[in-house]
Amino acid sequence: MGASDAWQSGERPRITVAEWERLNRPPRREALLRYYWRTFRFLRTSAPVSELQGRQQSFRDAIVASVAFNRPDVIAWQIHLVRRHLAEHESYIVFDNSKKEEAREAIRDLCLRQHVPYVALPRNRLTVSRSHGQALNWIVRNFMTGLAPKVFGFIDHDIFPTESFSIRDRLKGKSVYGSVRRDTPTPGGWFLWPAFCFFDGSLLRQRLDFAPSYKFRMDSGGGNWPLLYRTIDQALVRFTENKLLRCGEGDDEHEDFFMSVDGWLHVTNASNWRRQPVDRREQLVALLRQAAGPDHLDVKFEPI
């Protein structure tokens, strides 16, 4: 089946608890101090590059933080579709957590050419979920709290709006909105997937933690379970509707499906955290061009 197949109902593909634990083993006792020290230094290091394009006033209204990681090609398409479909596009910022210097240079150059605010995060020596979760913590502590936006949230670099969308509308009457994950053995436990989560700005007044939780065995974002999600009034929470889009012939959740998250197209595995034997570039480009209409990009994609 091709990219034109109908959306398939179902849950967003998840990394299993066993797979997450294999990739994110808690530091051994002798490495624990080093892990805490690296996190401490990272969170307290200022941005080596901060180019806000004079948008500070827009950021007091809302902040939509996209966390880039080694893929200027996907960021180029995200910028294009955010401008086309997202009501809060003036509040969009690229925060670069790339490991590769050439990727940082390319993403910064892209943002300069497109007049998109760009912030380079400090060198992040953490790995996998710890790297991503602490990147979000850095953004909250070093950027968002000082601006105190009315609305804030995070998207991954490989998720794209495909139709008109307003974050403010989805948060109306709510404190948190996003894609829920329940893949944890903690009874009743859940957390918002940090690749698509938004919050009322008043929550910046309390402690938040987007790192993984080893105690509750939750992936990135799970650190907010004991701080926020466990006690929040469910009437103040809105979850997304997630659907699957078949793009291959098999049943592998990572290779044969994309995802729709309230109309946003999510690719999965653009950061290559998992070995990907199937190249899905052709199917992805077809969907992105459909979302862009006649004003589409000509971007050469790396394998995805």
C-alpha cells in the first residue's frame, strides 16, 4: 500500500518498556555521580547561540519549541508547514540539540535564511531519552521562565501540521494538552509524549521535569508524573486523537506506519535511534507535498 491509503485507526506506535529500559539503563553506582554532574553542568550552561529575530514580544504570548536533532531536511519542511498551518507560527523557535557540528551549522543557516528564531543548546553529553528530556528542561529553565509565556509547549523536529491548527483553541479551558503515553508498569501512570505537548503558562511557576523517570519507569516526560500529572484535575487535561497511516506492506509499527496526531503527521525514528531497514522518503515527501499544496519545497531527504 502507498501513502495515499486511508488513515488507519489505532494507537501511536510506542517504544516498549523493555526496549526503553535497554536503551536507557540507569547509571551504575560508579557512573551516577558523573551523570548528575553532566546534567548539572548542562542545565546551567548558557546558549552558545541565540538569534531571536526580534520576536521577544511574540514569545510572551506563546512559545512553540521545536527540538532539532541532526536533521536540517526535516526542520526545513517543518518550518514551511508551521508557517502555512499553525496559528501560533510567530511563536515558533528552533532549539538545536544536534550532536553533529555540521548539522548545527546547516540548521542555523537555514533558520537565518528563513528568519526563524534559533537557539543552540549547550553540548549535551547525555544520550537517548536523557538527552531529549534534559534538553526540554534546559529550555524551560533557561528560556521560558524568563519570558513567562501565556502558553508554551514542545514538538519534535519530525512532526508536521497538515491542516489549520491553533494551540490556543486546543488549550481553551485546559491546563495541559498533548499525546498521552501509558506504556509504563506504574499503576494508573501516564505522561504526555514530549514530542507533542502544550501547557498553560501558569504551570511555569511550579517545578517541572521532562526527563525520564527511572523510579516510575517512564520515558522522556515521565518526570512530570509525580510533579503534575498524578494529581491534576482530569477536567483540565485534553488528549490528542492518534491514528495510524499505513505506508508499507507489513505490520512493523516503526517501518510500515506513519502517525496522525490531531492532524499532525509524525514520522517516527527521524533521529535514527533505532536501525531502520526500510527507507520511507518517497511516502513521506508525497504526504508533505499534499499538505503544502502547490507551494511545496524541493528538499533532498536523507534516509528516513
